[in-house]
Amino acid sequence: MATLDELLHAAVQGVGGIERPGQVAMAHAVQEAVEKDEHLLVQAGTGTGKSLAYLVPAILHAQATGKPAVVATATLALQAQIVDRDMPRLADALAPLLRRRPTYGLVKGRRNYLCAHKLEGGFPDDEDGLFDVGEVDRAASRLGAEVVRLREWAEVTESGDRDELVPGVSERAWRQVSVSAHECMGGKCPMIAECFVERSREAAKECDVIVTNHSFMAIDSFEGRQMLPEHDLLVVDEGHELVDRVTSTVTDEITANAVAAAAKRASRLAESTEAVDDAAAFLQGVLDELPEGRLTGIPDSLGLALARVRDTTRQVQSELKPEKGTEADGTRKVAQAAIDEVFENTARVLEERELDVIWVSRDPRRGTILRVAPMSVAMLLRDKVFGDRTVVLTSATLELGGTFDAVAGTMGLRGEGAPEWRGLDVGSPFDYPQQAIAYVAQHLPAPGRDGLSDAAMDEIEALVRAAGGRTLGLFSSMRAAKAATEEMRKRFDGDIGFLCQGEDQVTTLVRQFARDPQTCLFGTLTLWQGVDVPGSSCQLVIIDRIPFPRPDDPLASARSQAIARMGGNGFMAVSATHAALRLAQGAGRLIRRSDDRGVVAFLDSRMMTARYAGFLQRSLPPFWPTTDRERVLAALRRLDETAPPPVEVREPALRGATGALAGTTMGRVGEDAAEHPRPPVEDPRPVAEDPPPAPSARTAVTGGHAWTADADEELRDGVELGLSVEELAESLELPPDVVAARLKGLGLDASGATTMSFD
């Protein structure tokens, strides 16, 4: 078999890339980690080619051992890059040098796929009879039309993967054609042979490389690794996100509405659901009286309410058990899943585990929510993820303040009993000081609690005008992002377009931003990573303030207090580390290729003046630093005047059963595509033409506001809940007359309450 260097050279040639020293060093480090059974943390700057650096040794290991390598990412964009772009070309390039052609597949959670049994009516008591609405009268509602389109798409898709559907559908519509892992009938399902999930997982067993996401990998690890094939090499890309993704995965919540909805699902199959309804009402009253924030102990009233929910759902659990010798049908499985979730979450809160943090939050749509999450997942990761396989963790941002220690500590890799690991920084091929400027607007006042100041708005306007658009604005809150969007729309009056997170799916907004250089995209934390817009469409990144966790963030404050009690610096270990990671990720959105040029503008003077400024600065790429406003504006004008056309934007594509692109070798089902290549065919999806562009401030204005599908869905849900125009306006943060105009256009009446429905 060929050596690693020979394979890497062929791979780089196959993708049309350039072999880089950092890439070679990383590939050898991965191979050495596998041979030594030692964990590896690799910081590899943008442009290193880190995907090839771990995929090539992973393929080599998989073919030598007969066990697949698992690659887990945080974002859909990177999953698509690996499966759609990297692996097909790698397979072509490496096939002549290996025993056989490399194989690969994409595996996700069950909710991401169509359920064949549900499509055929296997869950007859589906909520609201929405299948019937869609079948009988597709004009009856947007939701009904979406369900009809889903049924049509189900007839032609090979993968059943939601990401293949363009344009997408609302979450409410998707629930009509999918099931959760708890609702699934598993091996007892009468349509298991047609199951998209089972087909994808069965195909994955024969793959050299399996691509999945952090959450799926974590659940698989915590539950005994039953969903992924046995493997001894795990690569975690975008590794800086692992702790947050795992924490989210093991966070549970309780709402009175969820309790009542579970009772409703079980009401036809159990006699004691009325007691659960009563418990839900009692819980609602107690939760609404609690202040927002962390609970350091469970108040007596809350303990009583939760105990009542736990005990009544336990009774319903007994009633929902199928008779001896019979199997639960789809309807019963759905009811069991809902009741089990309420029971388990309530019991967990009542346990008051030592490391669990419990807090109360308010949501304008969902009401009061009780949440519980572990203060730290370090030991969980140490035991379940790093315990019995080699883990390679990689990202462009793993070193914070010049060391791996902060990130390693959050993952259980420090302290007594920690496993062996090595940290390696392979650098970046980019000439950051020549390609980018880091500008701190030191003349601005320090950010306050009242949102963006007038001076900050003036600074944003000046920067955007100089750049001619081409701006990604990353804000510390959704409120700030919306305020900046609305203010800039007024100031520019259509000369430059402004898109804001929440107006459409992030992937759709990013594609619009990438296509049109005279456009700006403003958003918040979920845009800090995963946005990859190389070329001239993004030549300015604005960061409004240092992204510390909110002072009232229950997990961050609990972690800080715990570290302080042990004699450590809670602020530096938690808040400053969190901010450094977000800043590094935000700044990293600017330079994606060797010919990219631009400016990262920080509107927070504390980047220069605070005692922790040096720690934050050392966490950033080594851009050329300045506080000279006029020099920065002049540089942006020159870049705008000489900017080349934007880089071509890729659209989503059809997938086969393995998750690979349809038409590629791995995109076929049950036959050898290398011997039987798929002939070119037109896209068979129901949407044959390019989808219409997402609404913008210039094309979809009602009452002075750009309405989106998500906002319209929120209006419909609000009307169903009986909210008034004033309440809807408050929830959407819009004037009542604007909301009233849109309601009229949609034929909705918010004058009176309707029967409450639980989604």
C-alpha cells in the first residue's frame, strides 16, 4: 500500500490544491496519534487544508483495520463540504494507490429524515389532521401546501434527508413526515425495509469514512455507541464547538405546555391523563411566579408541582404499556415518547444532581421554561468520548491566549486521571499582516447596556459606505443586529441591501450575501462560525462588542463561581475564554483564501484598554493592527474600487442513501456506480425552477417591514393561541399597524381567542 506522503500528494493533486507544510505536519501527527493511541489537539488555520490532512490518514487507517473512521462536525456547511466536495475527489485520486476505492457516508439523527411509515399513515392520530388538509385542499393553508410538497418530494428522493429539500419547509410541516428516536418503532416497524434512516446507517457500515455531527456523535457515545458502527478513530472538526454542542445535547427542559401536550397525545389511550392536565395547570401557575434566572435550590411550591407531574406521568406510563404479547403501534409510540420525556425531565430536576444547574427563562412564544444542564461536561467527555478510541480534535481556534490549556480543561483533558494528549499548532499559509487589518475604533465610548450608541451607528455607516457593502456584521445580541439593520436601511435608502438573521434560513441568507457584493449581512452568535464567504463579497467584518457571556447567564455564572471557590480566576477561565473564542471565530470569517483582503473592525475600545486586552489580542489571527480610522476607510475604498467579481455560489444538491451526492459513486443505491455511471438527469425535485429569492427590504415590504415565511408562521401560531394584535406586535417588536396590515393580507383575524393547540 502507498505511504501517507504518496497518498497526500495524490490527494492534493486530485483536488487541484497546493501542498502546504502545515497540512503535511498535521497528516503525520494524525497518523502518529493513531499508532500511539494518543489524543491529538491540532490548531490549523484557515487555508491549511486540514480536511485532507485528517481524511487521508483516516482512510489509510480504515482500510488497514477494516473499521471506519468517524468525522464529526458542528455545522451543516462543513458536513456538505466533506461529503459533496472533498470525499468524491479524494476517492478518485486515491483509488489507484489503494487496495480499493475509498467509500464514505453521511449519518444524522432520525429527525433529519422522512419517516416512510408515517408517510403511509402509520401514525393515524397525527396532530391537527394536517395530512388531510394538504391532500384535500392545498390552498387551504401554507402548511397544507408544504405537506403536499413533502409528499411529492418523498416520491423522488433517495436519501429522505431534509437538507436536500430546496426551498425548505417550516418545522411544523416537517413534523408531519418525521419522527424522533423515541417515537420510532425501530426493528418492529412494518416499513423498516423502506426506512431512509436504516438504509443510511446500513450503508454506513461499509464505509471507510462516516460523517456526522457533534450532537449525534455525543448521543451515540453516551448511549453505548449503538447508532454508529464500531470505530477506534474519531475526528472532531470545529472542535472549539464540542463543549457547547454536548452541553446543549444533555440540557433538558420542562414547560407546562409540553406537559399538557403529552397528556393530549396520550388521552385516547390512557384514562388518567386528566390528572396530568391538572398537574400542568398547577405547574404553569408556579412557574409564572418564579423570577427569571438560576435557582440555587428548588422552592417548595415548585418541588410540589414537579412531583405531581412526575407521579401523574408515571401512572400514565403504566397505562400506555401495550398488552402482553402485542407491540405498540405508531400512535402509542408517539404518546409514550411524549410522556416519557416529561417524566424523565421532571425526575432529573427533582434529583438536584450535584453538577446540575437549574434556571428559569421566559420566551414570548413558549412562556416560562424550566431548564436543567450540567455545569461541566468535562468528565462526561473524558469518559464517554475520549475513553476508548483515539480522538483527533481540530479547529482554527483551539489555542486561546497562546495555549491549549483552556480548551483542554473544558474537555476533561487536564487534571488527575486525564488521558494522554498532544497539542500542535501547524499555523496558517496566509500572510495575515499583509492580507488584513485589525481596526479598533478606540475613539468610541465603551459599549453600554442600552444597545448601540449613535456614535457606533455612525461608525458602522462610515465603514459600510467605504466598503461599498461587502460587510458581515457580527453582533452580541439579536436586538443589536436588528437595530443596526433597521438603522442602516434608513440611512442607505436602498443603495445598499441589508439582510438580517431571522429573515430566512441562515444558509439562504449567506448565499444571497455571497452573490451580491452590494449587500450586508447582520447577525448574532450563530453566525460567528460556519459562514464561509471567500472573495470580494466579504471584505469587512464588524464586531460590535467583546462577546462576554451575559452576566445573568446561569451556566457561565455557575462555572465562574465554582472556579472562584477553588481559588481560580473565574472571569478569565470562563468569561474571557468564551469571548476570546468567539472573537477568534468572528475575525476568522474574513480571510478564507490567499487572495482575500479586508478589515475586521472592533467597535469596542476595551480591546485596547482593558487589563484582559492582551489575552484577547493573542487569540486573534495576526492581522496588521491599527486605531487609525481614516487609514482604514481609505483602505476599504481602494478594496471596493479594485474588487474582482464575487465567487460563484454553490447550491444544495440531491443525495443518495449514503448521504453522498446523487450521480457520484457513493450516491447510488445497491449497484456499482463506477461500472454503471448515472446518466445526467434533470433535478426531479418538485421545485423544478430556481426558488424565488428570499424577501428583502427592497422586494417584500408590507407596512414598511420585510415579512418572511418564519414571521408569517409566527403570526399564524399567535392567532391560534388567541393573541391580540398588540400582543403580537410586542412579541415581534413591530408597530401594531404593521402587524395588523400583514394579518389582513394573510386573511387572519386576531380579534378573538381560539382553542389552544400544542405544537
